[in-house]
Amino acid sequence: MLTLLEIALLLLALAMTWRFLGAYMADVYEGKTKWLGFVERPIYKLLGVDPNKEQSWKRYSVSLIAFSLVSLLFTYFILRVQNLLPLNPSHMKAVTPALAFNTAVSFVTNTNWQNYAGEQTMSYFSQMGALAVQQFVSASVGVAVAIALIRGFSGSGSSTIGNFWADLIRGILYILLPVSAVAAVIFVGQGAVQTLGGPVTIHNALNGVTQTIPRGPVASMEAIKQFGTNGGGFFNANGAIPFENPTPLTNVLSIYLLLSIPLSLTYTFGRMVGSVRQGIALLGVMVFFFLVWTGVTIVAEHGVSPALDAAGFHSQGAGNMVGKESRFGISSSVLYNIASTQTSTGSVNSSMDSYTPLGGMMALSGMMLGEVTPGGVGSGLYTILLFAIVTVFIAGLMVGRTPEYLGKKIQAKEMKLASLGVLIMPITVLTITGIAMLVPSATGAILNKGPHGFSEILYAFTSQGNNNGSAFAGLSSNNTFYNVAGAIAMWFGRFGVILPSLALAGALASKGVVPATSGTFRTDSALFGALLIGVILVVGALTFFPALALGPLAEEFSKGRLF
């Protein structure tokens, strides 16, 4: 159960982390932190790159896409030949082509959507040498894009936005690896599994039953899974299984880890643009959405389960415990799942498919807002900055002034790039969802018919299009259609936002800074925060409300009640 003490400790830890980690990340990407220089320098030499040579946004983008494509091929190759590689005590077979493709795209895009049960499909070598590696590098790529966009705002008359290779390596060495190493030790200390000894077989002499229990290098993957907002677990049950999430402490630690970087990047943003108040304004918007979505979901899940309601248990006092771990309870499960879905992590500790219609809709709609509340590592910040550009443009139209953000004039080019970055996700999700409803092999994979069945498909592509990775379950998605269509959704959902963000960074960096005047619209105020909240809500509603009406809302109101 989630206690007041746990909540207080979580809030205190996040408040301290916001400033400390935010300032530390600013120092890392500004080249002021060099305590691992003896490791960093040989890596640059091996890659043949000069970390001090900055790149234009086009060169930065080419480097990023090239690296991601190589990572994709590398991961796909390992999965296809894992049966020939070492560290395979369970003698796992080679992953099938369509599933290997989907999985490779999934981990390269920081989605970590899993159309498989990890303990029954992947060897230790695949888990560590392919998937866990991508959990580090894909997270670092996301932060690198956010930093590049920040440089676009902070630069003046510049044709460059940094060096991708330096940003990538520094993010891994100075941020992701150290924290993940410490967190992994804590997970092990609390009872999470960490071994290369293979599965263990136990025979119960009393009933004659023999059981094989899978094990593996779980704790090390668990740490970066949360801290890098990846979400891909070693086991199919993910955060619900004691081998990954053994105690209430690891449950709270997981929530803390997955919120740390997305929230702290707002301080990094403020520090690097010269005004922490600007970062606080973005933080306030993120926290508003997070608290509202968490609160509504907790209320919904403390209501009566529709299944039990239909069975006649109207006086149920425990709330909807269906699909939830009794050792965590409702509130802790909801906080974990909302934090996970709002940060593009997807590492749920309870079954989303068993949530009430309204509870499931809150997790779904949180992703539909664009994963900005607070979003994934890096992706949350650069996406909310795209929304901020749209907001100041609208505000400028209202008062008849050329819109400005952080001293940069927002003109047609910047607005087009920001709009493209904002709209590419809903276009991708809704298009592929519509196609899926017309394909027999896709609709035939639905476990539940009616509105809930539609919600399963909508949730799947919303999750993949937002690089989240959580699932509604109830959908047999390991077939050719879902593997290929899901990979397309993940690829466009990731790079369809990254490329406009980098182009925007280049456009902003080349502009000069316009001095603020008495008529300049302040973007560090509560008014700007309220406008930004309104824009995010309006864009989300205009794009996704019809789909929500066909799925979770139709299911909710068909029960004849609100909760």
C-alpha cells in the first residue's frame, strides 16, 4: 500500500533531484564535467570523431539516423542468431524475422514494446548484449535531441547545434551508467534476481510436481529500464513480478527513477537558456497533468469493477483489485502505472486491461497528449517545447504581435516545423489504427469484442506511436501484421518528431536574440502555463476524442454510470 511516508519521501527525493540532476546534466552537456575523461577520450578516438567539432542540424540528424540504423541492424542480427551465441542456458531458438524486426525497432526507438515473453524467447546474450545496450543508447539519443533543441534557443547567429557523438557518449557515461549501477545494487539488495546461472528446477516431493523457474540478469536491466524510461522487462509480467519488483521500496524506487530525468530536464533547460523560471513554467504544466491524471485514475480504480458490478457485487469496498498486486494495492499500482505511461516507460506493475474503463482511458489519453506530462527522457522536453512554440504563436496572433520565445522570433518556418512535430504522432496512430480495423488478421487477434476490443487496438498503436511500450493486453499481437505495423508506428513516432525538432533547433540557433520589451509576452508566467495546458488539451481532443468515444467512453457509458 502507498503510505503518506512513501509519498513524502518520493516528493522530497524528486524535489532534490530536480535541481541537482538538472544542474549536473547541464554541466555534462556543456563539457564542464570531465571525471570520466579517461574513458571518454578513447571512445572518441575509436569512433574517429572530434567531440569539439560542432555539427549543423543536418549533420547532427544524419549522424543520429545513421547510428540508429546501425543499432537496428546490430540488434536484429543478434536476435536472429541467438541460438548460435553463448549465454543461452535455456537453449532459446532464433527469434522469427517479423518479431526480431519489431523488437529491434522497439528497443532502438526507446519504445521497448514486447510482442513476446522475455523469459521464454530471449537468451541472456540477447537480453544483455542487444536489448539492454539499446536501453542505454536509445535513452541517450532522446536526451541528446532535447539538449540540441535547447542549444537552438540559447544560441545566437550560430550554424551548429552541438556534436551528436559527444552528446551520445556523455549521456551514457556520466548520467545513465552511474545511476543505473547504483540502482541495480539496490534492486539486488531488495531481492531482485541477478544471475547467469540459468533457470532452476524445483521438485515438490509432497505433490510430485516439478517446476522450472526462469532466472537471469534481471536487476541490471531493471535499473536502466526505469531510469531510461525504456520499460522493456526481462519477464513478461514486468513490474508485477517479484523477481523484478520485489518490495514496496523497489516499487517507489522505480517511480522515482522513471520520473527523475524527464522532470530534471526542465531545470537543465532553464539553466542552459539563462532563466530557471522558464524551466519552472514547463515543470508546472507537466506536474499539473500528472497530478490530475493520477487523481482521476485513483478515484476510478477505487470504484466498483465493471465485471464484479455485473456479477452483483455492488457493495464491494476494496475497489477494483482485478489485475493488481495485493502487495501494492490500488493507489500504489495507479501511481506506478500513470507514472509509467506518462513518461513513455510502459513498465506497468498491474494489468491495464483490468482497469475500469475510465481508469484505462486516463492512461490512454495521457499518452495521446503527446507524452509531455512529463514524457520520456529527452522526448518529453523536446515535445513540450514544440507545443510551447505553437502556444506563443497563437498568443502572438491574439495580441497582433510577432510571437517570440526566449528572444527568438517565431515565424512561418518555425511554426511549420513545430506543427509537424506535434501532429506526426496522431496522424501515425490514427492511420494505422484505422487500417488495423479493416484487416481480418488484426481484428481476429482481439480477445474482447465491442468497444473494449477497439480500445485494445487503439491503446496498442497509441503506445507504440508514443514510444511507450505498455499494452492493454487481450490482444494477440505477435503476428506479421502487428509486428510490421507496430514497427512502422514506433519508427515514425520516434523519428517523425526528432527530425522536425532538430530542424527547429537549427532554425532557432541561426536567429539573433530580440531584446524583451514591455509588449513581450512572458513565457515564464502562470498565464503562459495555462495557455500551454489549453493548447495541449485542444490538440489532443481534436485529434483523439472521436477514437476515445468509440472505445473507452462508449464502454464507460454503456455501464450507465460515470464511475
